[in-house]
Amino acid sequence: MNFETIRYEVKEGIATVTLNRPEVFNALNTAMMNELIAVFDETDLDDKVRVVVVTGEGKGFCGGADLSKGADVFDKNKTGSAAQDSPIREDGSFDYSKESARDGGGKLALRIFNSLKPVIGAINGAGVGIGASMLLPMDIRIASEKGRLGFVYARRGIVYECCSSWFLPRIVGISKALEWSLSGRVMPAEELKVGGLVSEVVPHEQLLPRAYEIAREIADNTAPVSVALMRLMAWRSLGMAHPMEAHRIESRGICTRGRSADAKEGVQSFVEKRLPVFPCTVSKDMPDYFPWWEEPSYF
């Protein structure tokens, strides 16, 4: 696929998605949002892709929503599809069931959340607003020493978006989430690490090499189908009410994966002291119980 606002490269099983609007600090506009959603469709379909790394071009990771339209950037009656399908009725009330009423950042977060491939966020510079929140549904986040993130919504007169009210408290805890987001301040990389949002802070020039090192560990040693299932099992367990729900899904996983060619290869490669060559693919070999959840509708 050809993209205008991002770069997409695949090399040795690792896909690199680079936000590529450096002249505006990779600010997210509608085109970039749509291309990011499309690129995760691409990575899911490509069995050659084992891991996805997301980073930014230039000095910033993502400067948040593109504010070039001024104060109208958050007005649903004046942006995107709302121009043709406004969610505002003639009497001024809102029709929340309209597709145009949906938060675009939320659509992106949900797409990353449902990825069948693990996602690593490599934070090369500042990320604010959606530039911080889009990182939350990624599985591993590492930051350059130049990385900074801010959940600045209250400072712009809006509220959480990009499903961040769900993700952020689950990642860093409710108290830290509220401390960071109610103030709207921008936190340096070390504070993000102490708070548990990023797992590592590395010298700037080592950011992508370290991200690829983590990706390589996954790509070289693990079964793609197992990784896809475990990623979704872990994320979706956050909404479970009882461990019995996890037990049901894990039991199905052990039953099906235990009889798979991957399980045989995993054991054989261990015995023979070599890297495994797992034969099963995400495109063809997901188990019969997948998906095990009913996807909720927007309205």
C-alpha cells in the first residue's frame, strides 16, 4: 500500500510504522488516522510480519491533533465526515448514534487493541493528546531520553479520547492516571518509567536498535499464533469479572495449541537446542474458538 502521512517498511519479520509529518511534529489529521488504521489491517494480513514497531520522524513522536484548523478542530459539526453527516440536530441537540459522532482517536485505539501482532511503541520525542494516547493500546513502550508525553485534554477544554480513560488507569493505576491527566502536564521520560507507562528509557540514538532487539526476541523465538492469542487474552482479561473466565479461555487454548504442529516444533527445537521454525500462521491456523468474545457495537 502507498501512504502519504506514514512510512511503512517490513524487514526480517519486523514492520516499522513511522509517523511522517515532521514539519508539524507528526500531528495527526484525518488522513493519518485512516492510514494508521489501514496499516494495522495490513500487518494482520501479512504472515511475514511478526512484530510492529511504531515511531515518529524527526524531533517529535506526535504533536497531537492537527490544530491548523484552529478552534474548529474539535467541533464535530465542522470536521471530517460530519460535514456531510452532522451529529447535531436542527434543535442543537446531539445524535450520538451517528458515525460522525464517534471519536476518531478511539477508532484508532480499538484497531491497535485488536491487532494480531504485538506492537512496540518507540517514543522518539514529545507526544501529547492523541500522540500520547495512541501509545496506550500498544504492548510495549520504550522511550528515548528525549521522549515526553502529556495527556493535555483538560488544558484544551476537552476530555479523554482515544479510549484513554479505559487504558491509562489500567496501565498506571487510577491515582497516577488522574494526577497526570487532570493537570494536563507533560511528563519527561524518567517520570513515565517510574509511573509504569514505559518499560525503558534509552539514549536517543539507541531507541530504534533497542526496539528492534525486543522485536527480534519475539520474532525469532515464539509461535505467531500463540503470540496473537496471548496478546488478546491478556488485554481482554482486564475486563473479566472472575478468574474462571480466564480459565475457560486458557483451557481452550491449551487443548487446541497442545495438539498443534507448533507445540511439537516447540518441544523438538528445545530438545535439539536450535531456534524453532513454527509452521502455523495467523492467517490460516487460528483455533476454532477464536474469537471468543462478542465485539460490542458503538451504539
